[in-house]
Amino acid sequence: MTLQELGGYEWEKVGKSGNRCINMFRGHSYRSQDPKGRLMLPPEFRDEVFAQSPEGRIVLTNFDDCVAAYPLPEWEIIEQNFAKLNMADRGVRDFHRFFISGAIEVTLDKQGRILVPPHLRTYAQLSKDIVLAGVGRKFEIWDLERFENQRKVMQENFDQVMDNLAGSGFELRF
């Protein structure tokens, strides 16, 4: 599927890679959450969630000052990867505890909404105005002001980050 511009957001679906079809979340969308913490997903995100989990199951967790949202199959891979780690390292145990204990499984309702629980709304300091940011295999739920601040910091550090990526072997083709 080619890049689409739909009502202020940009989306693209990635096709087949080898034998596995890899779908990804891309772009960002401005949304509002209701007083109960319900949040309407954009149609492209809903379609992606249902493509990976026909029941519409997502796992939400605290991560990087936002709420990270993984379709259930992606979350199961993360849990399998954690099971392989050496838990003798205190930092690994602390991160594991933080990341997994913050997780909760939610299901899209008939209107395509998810309920973000209070502990995650508090962690991410979510106000009424929200940004959903597609970042590959997951999407993130950000408070609008925090999202804009994060983007501003990234813009200020862009050249340094690009130099670091290039030094690690990452190639960005134009």
C-alpha cells in the first residue's frame, strides 16, 4: 500500500518481508480522551490492531514517558524475550518489574476505543489532548504538550543523533 494522507495523518503499511507479513504503525494523529480515559483509535490503527489480533486485544504499558501500546502478538514476543534474560542483574530485574507490572491488556470496544487505565494516564501525565504516534511495531500515547516538547528536543539534537546512527552503521537512504 502506498503512503496516504488522510485528514491530517500519514500512514503506510509495510508489505511482506520473507514469509512473514510485517505491518507497522506510522504517522501521528491528534485525539482527545474522554473523562473516563477512553480514547478513539484512528481507523488505520484499528485496522492494524485487528489484522494482528482479531479480537482487538492490545497491551498497554508505561515506557519512555508515554503509554506504549502493543498488539497482543507483539507483546507475547516481548514476554518471551524477557524469559530469556539473566535476572541476576539488578538493572534487568528493575526494568522487567517496571515494564511488565505496568502492563494491562485492553480490548477495543465496538466504537474502536480503548480505555487507558488511571495508573498509565498518571504515569504519562495524559491530559485531554492526546497524540497517538505510530513507531513501528507499536504505537505510543502521548500528552500533546509532552509530545511536542519531545519533538522539539529531537530537532535540537538531530545532527548529533544522525552522527551517532551513522557511526553505528545505520544507513538512511535519500
